[in-house]
Amino acid sequence: MVARNISPALLAALRDTRVVLLHGARQTGKSTLARWLAGNAYPARYLTLDDAGVLSAARHDPQGLVQGLDGPVVLDEAQRAPELFLAIKAAVDQDPRPGRFLLTGSANVLLLPQLADSLAGRIEILTLWPFSQGELAGVRESFIDQLFSQNPPACPEAAEDRAAIISRTLTGGYPSAVSRGDADRRRAWFGSYLTTILQRDVRDLAHIERLTELPRLLSLLATRAGSLLNFAALARGAALPQSTLKRYMALLETTFLVQYLPPWSANLGRRLVKAPKMMLTDTGLMSHLMGLNEDRLAAEPMLLGPLLENFVAMELSKQASWSRRHAQLFHFRLVTGQEVDILLEDSAGDVVGVEVKASATVSTADFRGLHALAGVAGPRFRRGRAVPGQRGDPVRIRPVCTAGSGAVGIGIRVKRLC
């Protein structure tokens, strides 16, 4: 089994929290990790609601099922029986020992209020994303923590060449896709994966009309990944009423197919009224939806920029799930046009800007957005960095901010994001 970097955080939660939920997209390895924990670091009984008998008991007699469970228990795919959550609440209120239940789910419980509210104050929620590049290389990345440290992270090695970067982005991080070396077999897997999501998870969550429109909508979203979310424009492009589109988008977010980067502003109130950026949670799936391969990217190199930006954003999202800095991801954009692809803000309010460039060379002009961010954030701005997309020495630019540590933006390699 590939070691998952979120495991220490998961075990720490089980040591002091009554209920822990590990959620994430289907086929990211939640069940594999839960089974491994149940047989090793967290000895527990393992039950899955994919089993028809367990599912029936959970739906028709949740109280009886939970009362009959003695000791730590793993309940896989728990969101399939919402009735369980109230029964679990009653059980942990009666016996508040930590680590009693480890739940896994393929739906974002934070977006299902009736489930999240039932265990408020009793549950810790962690997200398992597809494999990070560090996990695939057997490394626990600490790039985010280094970004906020006093000294900028050193990345002495040169970036990978263009072909290697393209291969990583086209493959993505889903374990089943990574294990298939043949591109045609990966395409077959992604096709089946989407069918499963639509026929099972979406139907479990909501009874909606025109379900056949979702694959076309997903393909449209893939072409607009990295852009500001505009419901009116999307509704026109998808030929859907805005009300229907918003229901579909909520379902895609709930099933971890789509993620948003909210806008950042020094004024907290203004963050709520600006448009977020929309990202797909895996570039392998994004490439499948757009019909991308090495040949097409060679013929249309402009397509690599949004794909690479999405790739870096998701790698940082994965690292944020185990980073000690507890950083949140945003995007930054001024009405005058200056923007920063990805902004990280830690719990102390310090910010770091990350610019993603698909070209081999980076000029000072490419960092206008980082200079603008430094001006808006003031002493909160720690540093800015650039991610070049081809082979070449790390690109050094002049300082983008002299406040604080007087940091310098430095190009970083894509391989593991350090």
C-alpha cells in the first residue's frame, strides 16, 4: 500500500476525538487506508455499507446496529445511511471515549447539513485526496510549511522536462489511474468512473432531472477550470436554467469532482461578494474530459497553462490537509487586472503568493500580480514563488517584497513541489 501522508493526522484525531470522518472522492483510497488502519495502527472492527446486509441494518435499525458494536469500529461509506449519524451521536454521548468510530464517505458531509449538524462538537473531518506527487515518490511534502518559515525553501534540483510534467498532469492521482501505464486503459477507467459517480453517488444524494446533462456539464467545466465562476455564462454554455445549474454544481462539489478557490481580500467582508475560481479536483479526470493527450498538448500548447495551474492548486490542497500551518487556499485578483494564481493564508493571517507558469523562462513582468499582492497585504506578505513548467534552472527574480523576511520569489520544480 502507498503510504498516505494524512495518516499521522488521522491517528492523532482518533486519539482525542470520539468520531472521525475521512471523506473524499470515490476511489481515492479511503477504504484501503481504513482497512489498513483497522488491522494495524487502529485495531478496530471493519464494516462497509457497500454490503447489502449492513446497509439494510443501518437504514432500518440504526440504533440496534450501533448498540451492537463494541469497541472501535470503522464504518465505510457511512453517508449511504444518514440514519446512522443520530444513532452514533447517542452512542458517543453515552460513552465519550475517543476513537470509537472512524467513518469514511464519498460525499462532503460539510455540504450535507443534516449529517454534519448531528455530530457537531463530536466529530473531526479530514479529506483524502487522490495521491500527491510526494506520496507517489514516498515523500511527505512540507512545502507549505517551508513557505511560511523564516528561510525560503531551497529547491536546488532543476525542474523536470516538459514531457515528464505533461505525463504527471495527464495521469492525475487516482490510484487506479496511476496503476495503469497505458493511456487507453486510463481513459477506459475514467469513463467507467464517471458513470459510477453519476449512476450511484449522485442518485444517492438527490433525485434530479436530466441527469444525462452532467457529463456534458463536466466537460464544459474542464475547459473553464482556473477561471472565475460565472453562473450566467455557464448556464448559457450548458443550455441549462441557472437554478438547475446551481443544483448540479452543488452535487459536483459534494462528490469532490469540483473545488473552488475563494477570492482573497485584506477586507474579510469583501471575500464574500467576489467570485471564486473553479477547479477540477484531478487533472487526470480533467484531461479525460477535454480529450487531452501528449499529441494535442504539443499541437495546442496554450492548453497546458490551465492544466498546470489546476495541477499545482490541487497538489497544494493535498499538502494543506497535513500541513502544520493549516493554510487555506485562495486566488487574488484586483479590478485593475493584476492577479496571483494561488494565495496561501495561514491561521496567523500571513500570506504567500504562488504563480504558475507553463513557459520555461519567467520575466519580471510575470510577477506584477505578486508585487500588487505585496502592496495590498503589506507586512503580512511573506514571499511569492513561481512554478515554471519546463526544464531549466530555478528562475530567480528580484525581491517582490522587502517586508518581514525580505523574501525572493524563486522558481520551483513541479515534481513534488519540494
